[in-house]
Amino acid sequence: MPSLSSRANRGWWDGNADDYQVEHGEFLGDTGFVWGPEGVDEAGAHLLGEVRGRRVLEIGCGAAQCGRWLVTQGAEVAAFDISHRQLRHSQRIDLETGLRVPVLQADAESLPFAADAFDLVCSAYGALPFVADPLVVLCEVRRVLRPGGRFVFSVSHPIRWAFPDDPGPRGLTSDRSYFDRSPYEERDEHGALTYVEHHRTMADWVNLVVASGLTLTGLLEPEWPEKNELTWGGWSPLRGAHLPGTAIFSCANI
């Protein structure tokens, strides 16, 4: 059975997918691979290495913009998301661009793929911040990743949780403990959970990767580029000049 977090976030993303794509679709690009709000682009970062001819899985794909870029580079791609409405946007972009990404609705805590099925797995803010048990997801990634394969994922930088989610000056003063792992939750008028995002420290993420049997091979904390004037939720040029907003982990199945 899906966890409470999965059920809540599936409903939230189904209800907010349209607004999300309207607000952020231009920045993400229909055929672009952006790792986070700073604008780190896989075309320049090469965190996945050579993708041509590789079997690649995108976790928490949204409208599959990253997967579509991988298709343009000659990869064989499969992608999934927990939100049906996000996948409808993927189908829309397929029709508009003529680039098709095979997508399915699934939960990252139980991947519907065979063992050793993929050469590469990637996730740009997909699933991992929103699941109650990320170790289950990481173990599933290791199961479907062939020996020697690579997994790269990005999440909100853990340090951000110690500061208000505010793009202005208020967001530069810590008002809570970095070590408080209480999740951020939203509930309806009846008290039912409608959205949840979980907090893990940097050490938590490293230990989760190790516990899954994967090997951490790299960690990127992108600096905010001068050319990026975007304000996206709590991200902004002001905060980006002082605090890392994204953490990108590179792992290998050794």
C-alpha cells in the first residue's frame, strides 16, 4: 500500500500540476535537463556521463522534460511519476515536440522494473524529498541499476530547512534547528494530510546512500549564477548568494 506521504503528494501534484507547468515550464524547457532552480544543465554538467545508447530511468519525472532531453541525446528512456496529471502534461509535450518519452504512473517506493534493467538512473527533485522512507527508494534504485551503473539525484539542500522559505531578507536568518527533522506538512480542514516534504540532514543523505549499498562518488552544491534572475518559491538571487539551495548526489552501483 502507498504510504501516507505518497497518497497525499499524489493528490497535491494532481491538483497543482497545471499551475506548476504554467509557472515553471519555460524555465525547465520542453526538452531540457535542469537539475534545480540554479539552472545547472546536464548538457554542460555531464553528471550522468555518456548517455547515448544507455538505458536510463527518470524517477519522479513530472512532465518528463529531463527524459525528453535524454532522448535527444540518443538514450533509451523510461520515466515515471506518481501524478497522473503531470504525466498528461508529458503526453501534451510529446505531441508538441514530436519527441516521445515512455511514461507510467508509479510510486518510487516500489519500482515496477526488473533487476539490472538500467545503465543510469536520475531524479531532479523527483520523489526523494517527498517519501517517508527514502532508503526503500534507494534500495529499489540499486536493484534496477546494473552493476557499474550510475545514479544521480538532486534535492533541496538540507541547510535550507534551518531558514524560512522566503526569497527576501527574512530568508537569510535561521529561525529553526537544522537538526529538527519534523516534516513540512499541509492538511485540509478535516486534518487530513494533503502535502508533505521530509527533512534530512546532509549526513542523513550520505548515510542513506551508504546503507542502500550504493557508493557516493560526488556531491555538487551549485552556486547561484549571476545570469539567473529567477525567483522560485524560496529560491532567489539574494538567498543564492549566501546559501546553497540544491544538493546533487552522484552515486555508483559498485
